[in-house]
Amino acid sequence: MSNIDRRKFLTYVIGAAGIALVGRQVALAAPLRKDADTADAISRAIAAPTGGGRTADGLLSSAPREGVRKGMVIDSGACIGCRRCQYACKAENNVPDTIAPPWIEVFQMDNSVSFTGHPREEELRAGSTTSYTESPKEGKWYMPVQCNHCENPPCVRVCPTGATYKDPRDGLVLMDYDRCVGCRFCVVACPYNARRFNWVKGQIPQETVNPLVPVRPVGVVEKCTFCVHRTRDGKLPRCVEVCPVGARHFGDLNDPQSEVSLLLKANPGIRLLEELNTEPSLWYVTRGRKFIK
Amino acid sequence: MQMVKMDPREDIGGRLTLIARQQHKDELIRPLLNTSKQYLLVCGALALIAGWGIYAWILQLSQGLGVTAMGTPVGATWGVYIVNFIFFACMAHGGMAVSAAVHLLKAEKLKPIGRMGEVLTIVTLAMAGFSIIIDMGRPDRIFNMIRYWPERVGTSPLTWDITVIMVYFVLSASYLWLTMRRDLVRHADRFDLRGRLYKLLLIGYQPGEEKKIDRLAWWLSIAIIFLIVALSGGVIPWIFGLLPSQPGWFSSLAGPYFLTAAMASSIAAVMLVAGILRKGYRWQEVIKPDVFRTLGAVLGLITAFYMYLTFAEQLTMNFAAPRPEVVVSELVLSGELSPLYWVTMVAGFGIPSLVLILQTIRPAWFNVTRTVVLSGVIIAAFWAKRFLIVVPSLLRPLLPFPFGTYNPTWAEWSIIAGTFALAVLLYMLFIKVFPIVEGHEK
Amino acid sequence: MIGLFIITLIVAPVAAIILAFVLDKPHKSRVPGVFLGSVVVLFGGMIALMALLGTALSFIVG
């Protein structure tokens, strides 16, 4: 417990010290829409990865480079369903209370509910199978879901204004909140229900606003960005950082030496709804509880 | 001499007298000459409903779409507004289809209701566009759809949709305007204010232009049929049918399914409008029962065919289907939405189509009023059916999110009612400004 | 890009039909000009309306 507290404290100190520099860097490295090609041309450009680079600590260095494919591996065996990732993400990304559940949702699963099945009606009536308030429970396992930053994202294909796009440099599927007209076509096109819509203007207390992340206006779509403001600055996404059992891993899927690539080489992994041809960048492995650190 | 029953307007020589001719001409522009108290009352009531709808819309604009019952990620992301859009957009074909039949199939008997249907097309397309604007989270950014059109037309079904709807609207409006000119020129000197408007619309008028305009009508009829398939059987269903993310939507049947629904609901709409106007303005001799006989038969058959498509769809979603499809089908056939489904299928489609087919097979049973009423029932059923297409799939996510529910709020129903009231109001205003019946060539 | 293909498939025949009408008998008529003018005005009008509506709504929304 204290290890995590110290780590958190250190992160905040470093973050606070470098906030001005970081902010400027992020603004410059922020998704450039003015000179962007069409979103489709961009998607095609990333189809042929050229191999990523890595820094000494294995994390992605600052400013997106060509040929990087950011991805995440979640160890469902290790996940205890504490939802710390969910709430940390919410705080980090200025997700208001009116967006519920926030960008990350965590399911409580057992083998009567498959990855892509539906819980039976009787189970839902008896008390929701996939929502919960206490965890971990005996006989259950936990599966966090969020935007998978697909290689072949249906949401990007259907957007009528190009407000959502796949950045060719690091493979993140991002939003331009100024272009979005709120038609919600991307929301219905996403098979993972990963996207959220601002049905009302979200209220966030001024003192808790993270200045690195834009506060979204009413009527636009939002979702997990793999903490683009952090991961383009050599940091981990917030959810990965706060996980108390180290169930989350993040890195460059194109780099054969990255943490995520090594995990996927060593363990059977699956992606959700593979058959829908979305090519997610979010893998699930299960190494079991003995790997909880 | 035989006692032949003669039209009192005809003299012995069989030619209309001057007065009779004037009376005959006046018959067709009755709406332009008299305005009854009922008309004003109805307009007033409609204006109130439309006003209330607009009030609810303004509330929604200032507070956001949270005033609706829609929700993400659990619940309906699209709701009654999109249902309304499909309903109005797919209804916008009847008029043009009827006119196409007149020109291409030489179905002259349908000619009197040609313009009634064309005006219906314009009004319903406008309401379809309005419904989309109402559904948008940021309607103030609507111009983005145009601004980024070149960028997105290659991939987004919504962009295709906007394109085809605009093309269809432009062609229909031009068609209506140009074919109406011969009636405008006939009455331009008769009216004061309206006459000035007519003269404005007669810009570039050439006596004898009717021949060229008839050729335009012929060519455009072909283009319109093509666009009907491209719109109702193409870009609109492909907003749903191309998405595997929503079981129940993802189907190659989507195109033909929506097209059939469009043909049925739009023909029913033309009959409803023609029937009401016929009764209201005593046009029983102008719009003969044969019009309703023919269109009623077509409606009955298309509706029956639609029921076959529905059966095929549900069978496919149930027999050995993937679980997500079974779950969606269960919701509609035996779950929460089943009362709506079965009432719609039996009372909304089954009985009306059966009656329409029976009264076609047995001409003695045919009755105009019954046909018009059944048309109205079928129209209402199609609104409900489209609700049953859009919403159920959205309530059953693929991932193990809890099942969603959707009970539209007062704001949503008010806005829906407002769009209907506005549509009727616009139509009623049109018939007071322009001749709604195509003038005879006497 | 599938969309360009689809839109071409839809718009090209319509354009061809309009061309056929323009070239069809009777010749020497003002109608093609009036018709094409109407198409341009309507398209332009709709786009202008969208711009106006967007501007008007920006005072209420957001």
C-alpha cells in the first residue's frame, strides 16, 4: 500500500514541477487537424508499421513517432475489480459525473457470462451479473473495458465530419471536440460501447480540473484516449499507473522488446469481438493471481 | 328522344357553357377561393402543437439532449428522433412515385393527385431534415457536414445520406415548381397577392413551354425512381445494415426491407392526403374512386410483402442465430416490446393489408373511406415498426453491459408531435397559396 | 473509397438523365436553363440555410 502512495506522491511532484513545459510540449504535439489528410488516408498510412523505438525504460518517449502502435494488455486474472483505474481515469481526464459509467467500465464475470455473450435474463433479474459494488468475490473474475483503439475502427469510418480519427503516428483513435456535431453515429458503430456522449454540460469543480485535458462542451462524444497527453510525454496512462495489482500494461505493440509485446509472446491472449474485424489494440491475458504484485 | 342523364353543366351541343366552364375551373381552385372556419380552427390547433414542440426543442437546445430518455453506454443512443427521420424520409416517395407512374406508365387516372403527392414529398423531406437537426448534439455545427463533405463522402454512410437526400429534394422541388407553372399562368391574373407570387415564379416563362416540361417530367420520373431505390433502399438502410455492432441491424435484408416499407408508407400517405382533401373540398368527381382502388390494391400487396420480410428477418434471428441476435429478437417477440410489436403487426399491417387485398379481389366490397382510414392505420403502424427497428438493438449491447431501457420523455413526444403538426400546417398553407389539383387541359 | 463509388453510382445516372432531357426535343427552349437554375438556387439555398441555422443556433446551444 505504502509503495503505491509513495509512487503516487512522486508522480505528482514531478508532474507539478514540469507542468508548464509539459503543457507547451503537449500543445505542440497535440493532434494536428488543420493540415491533416483525410482520416482514411491516415488510417491507410498506419497499415504498414515501420517498427517503433524505445527509451531506456521501455516506455514511449515524448512526441509521437512514426510506426508506433500503442497498445495495452490487461491481465484479467490479476484484476481484482477495485475500479481504481476507473476513478483515476475519471479524475485525470475531467470526466464529469453525468457521464456514467465513465470511460472505463469494469465487469464482474464468471463462466456463465462469456466475453461476448449476454447474461441470461434470470441472472440480471436476480441482481446484475456485471455490475457490482464489492470485489473481489470468490469465483468471479474481473474485466475492465474501454476504447480499444482499433486498427480498423468502425467509428472512424462512419463519422460524417471526421471529428474522430486515427492518428497515424501512434495509432490512437482520438476526438476533435470542436468538429463533433453530436450525431452519435460513432457511438452506435462501436461494438464495445466504448464511447460516451455529453447529454448535458458536465460540471467539474474548478479545483479538480486537470489543465492538460480539454473539458468537453455539451453535445459531443468522448472516450478513452490512452491518456494521449501523458503517453506522448513519456508517461503511462493513468489507469495503468494506479492499478494496485499491476494488472495493466502499456507500450508499443510494434516494438518486440516492449513489455506488452513480451507479455503477448509469453501468454495466450485474446481481444474482444475479434470476429468483427476491428483489430483492437487492447489485449486480455490471464496469468492468474500469483502475478499480483 | 331518349332521356339521357346529362351533366347539367353541359348544353345540348355537349360543350360547356362559359359559366359552367368557369365553375368547373373554380372547382379545382376551391381552396384558393374560400377559407372555412374549420380550416382556421385546425390551423390554429396545429400552430399551438407546433409551437409547443418548438418550445420543447428550445429547451433541449439550451439544456442538451439530456432532456430525452436516450443514454450511453447503456440505453438507446438513438431514439424517437431518428425513428421520426426514417419515417418522414421514407414517406417522401409516394408523391414522386405516383407522378412517375403517371408519366411513365401513362396512368392518367392518377394525375389529379400528382401534385398532392409532390407537395407531400417536399414537406416530409423537410421534416426529415428537421428531425436530424433535432437529434444532433451540436446543431450549431451543422455546417460541418457540408464543410467536411469532400473528406468524408468516401466512407461515411451519413454523408451519403445527406448527399442523396439533397439531390432528391432539389429534383423534386424543381419538378413541382416547373410542372405547376401551367396552373400558375392560368390563375395569375385572378389573384392579387398570390398573383404577384405566381408571376415571380413564372420567371423565364415561355408560352408553349409545357411540352418541354412534360419531357422533363418524363425524364425526371426515371431519375426519381432510381433515387427512391438509392435513398430508401440504399443510403438510409445502410446507416443500420452495415454495422455489425448492433445485432438486428446488421443485415443484407436492410435495403429491401426499408425500401418496401417506404413504398408502402408513402403510397398510404398519398392516399390519406388525397382522401382528406377530396372529402374536404368535395372533389369526388375530380379524384375518382378508381384512384383509391388502384393504389389501395398496391398498398395491400406491398404491405403483405413487408410482413413476409419481417417474418424472414425474425426467423433468421431466432432459428440458430448467434446469441446477440436471439436476445434482440426475444425482446421484440416476447419481451418488453412485444405488445407494441404484435399490435403493430396484426392490427397495423395484417388486418389492413388483408382487407385491402380482399376488397381488390371482390370489387363490390370496395369503399373509399375504408381505404383511406386503413392507409392512416398503416402509416401509424410504420412509425411504430421503425421504432422497433431502431431501438431494440440498442438496448442489447454485445458486451455484458446491463440491458437498457428507453421510455421517451415528454420533451421527445412534444417535439415529435410538433414535427407532425408543422408538416400538416405547411401542407395546409401550401394549398391556400398554390393550386393543389393539376388543372385539366380544357 | 467505397463511398465515392456509391455516390458516383447514384449521381452519374441522374446527371445523365438530366443531360438527356436537356438534349431532348423540343429544342430551343428556356426550360433547361430554368431547371438548372432552379437546381443551383435550391442547392445553394439549402447550404446557405444550414450556415444561417448554425449561426442562429450557436446563440442557444452550448
